[in-house]
Amino acid sequence: MILTVILFLFILGILVFVHELGHFVAAKKLGVKVEEFAFGFKPKIWSVKKGETTYAINAIPLGGYCTLYGQDENLLEGNKKSKEPKDFDRSFMSKSPLSKIIILVAGVAMNFLLAWIIFTIILITGFEPLVSGMVEGRGVKILEPVKITSVEKNSPAQKVGLKKNDLILAVDNKAIGSSLEVVSKIYEKNGKEATLEIKRGDQILNLGITPRKNPPKDSGPIGIGLAGGKIGAVWYKAPFVAMGQVGKLTGMTVGAVGNFVNKLFVKREISKEVSGMVGVGFATDVVRKLGLTYVLQFIALISVSLGVMNLLPIVPLDGGHVFVTVIEKIRKKRLSENQMQWFGMGGLAFILLLVVVTTYSDIMRFSVWDRLVNLFK
């Protein structure tokens, strides 16, 4: 439990820090004064001022922040030139709409960059995919097929003729990259027949098998043990393959968020495709037990998700500020303080609603209340 909490805080801290680092680098390059760049949240443990920027390490390791001069709308009392401070040209407010957008999206870009670096590395070394469908990416090679390590007596697997050391190449004509993916696809069938493509020696077999809806205790739907399943890419192709994997994860995340919003506001249902902090915490415990490559994939997945969520056109998210910048460019004048407050309150209400809904969904899905009650028994 303690290790999981530490890992969860580490992952969250790294992802937010990397995001803020993007804003920091872009602001510096475009001539915006960075007042403070910090890892973690206050209280402050250590700080040093170099040039115009204070660099700090804070006590709460849940990310970081980058304070830009002039990002606060109160820098100017009005739009008159006479009221501009002497160093107004170093402020965020003074920059062109394009420069503002670059600074705003730089954090998201860093989240995608982190995911790309992670996938490039693990594709070169080889890994067991955490997410279904990764094996189908262009340039991906199956380094180690999924192997059946045991077959239970009187199980569906034994009845259709599956044997120990058989290799599972595909389920329902979809290539398989890991044992986790086999398990996931079998459970998705929900008792309906699945077709397994099996390699046995030099033979390729296609066997139909119907998973059990209610398997015996300590047994799975079809009654087999699994091991292996590893994919990778040639080192010089890995960066391009990694780009495809990040693109696939981005598409999946956008689809999941869109489906979540559609179900919530149109169908008044809660989709299980999106998890909140509780779900991420439980997932952290799972990947910690599975090993390093799973943890790295999880970091990449959350990094992409964080990037996508931050691009939503909702203030106070980066995408919301980009939206406001575009609106101001079209109107050729800044939004009033009152208008910004309405944007902010509406966005904050939406975010709080998502937090409440996803938290409730996670609590019900993972039986959090029952787990808490059992702690005191």
C-alpha cells in the first residue's frame, strides 16, 4: 500500500512537472519573464534566484508550477498605453495570439513528448503491451508469442484440444501482443464463442471456444495458464513506431472522453471508459506488481490522457485559455473581467462535475467502501 502511494505521487509529480516545464521553456524562448518555476507545491523547502527567475523545490511532490509575468489579468487596469508598466513587453499579455498559444500548448506538447520517448525506449528493449491493439501498429514486431503454460482438466480449453506450449497468435482474427490482451478479449466475449489462432509446431490451427460465464473458483473462463507475449521494433524504426503508438493512444483517449461526455449528458449514463484519481490509484497498484515496462507504459498512457484533457476548451485548462485567445483575436479586444469570470466558473463547475462522477464511478467499480470497512474489522 505504501509503495503504491509513493509510486502514485511520483507519477503524478513527474507528469505535472513535465507539463509545467513545457510552459517554462516556451515562455523563455518567446521572451516572457518567468517569475518562478517550482517542483512540488508549497511550503517551500529550497529556492534560489538566478537572473529574473526563482527556482524552488517545495514540500508537496504533486507536480509543480510556472508563474509567468503578466498572465494575471490584473497586470493592467485598462488598455491605455500610459498605464503599461516599463517591462510590459516581457509580459505574457503583451505577446501576439500565436505566441500565447504556443506557450499555452507547450505543456501538452511535453506530455506527448514524454509518452513518445517512453515508447521509443521500450520498443527497442521489447515489452508486454498494456493496452489492446498495440501489436497492430505499423512496424511492430512480435518478439515473443503468448504461450499456454497449462490446461485445466474438463475445461473449455481441454475440450477443444488446446495443449500446453501452444502459442496464441490471434483472437477473433486480431493479433495478440500479451497474455493480458488474451485475458481481456476472452472476458469481453461474455460467454460467446471466440476463435483462437494457435501455432503448434509448424501447424496453424483455428479453434472455436466458448468461455464460461461463471468459472470455478481460482479458474478462468477457458481454463488455461498463460505466459509471455512481447512486442518491439527495430531500433532505427522505433521512434516512428512510437509516434504511431502515441497517436493511437491519443485517438483512444479522445474517443473515450467523447463517449463519456455523450453518455453523461445525452444518455445520462456513466461510461466506464474514463477513470478518476481513485481508478488511477488502483491501476497504479496493478502495474507496480506487473513490473517496470508496465509502469512506464502507464506513465505514457496517463501523460497522453493529461495532454488530451488539458486541450479541452474549458477555462482554467490550457485549451480554455487557447479558446479565449482565439475569441479575443476574432473580436480584436480582450474579454472583460466579468466575461472571464463566467468562463472560469462554468469551466470549474464542469471539471468538478467530472471529478464527482468519475470518483463515484471508481468507488462503485472497485468496491472502495467495502475495502475501507474491512480495514476496521
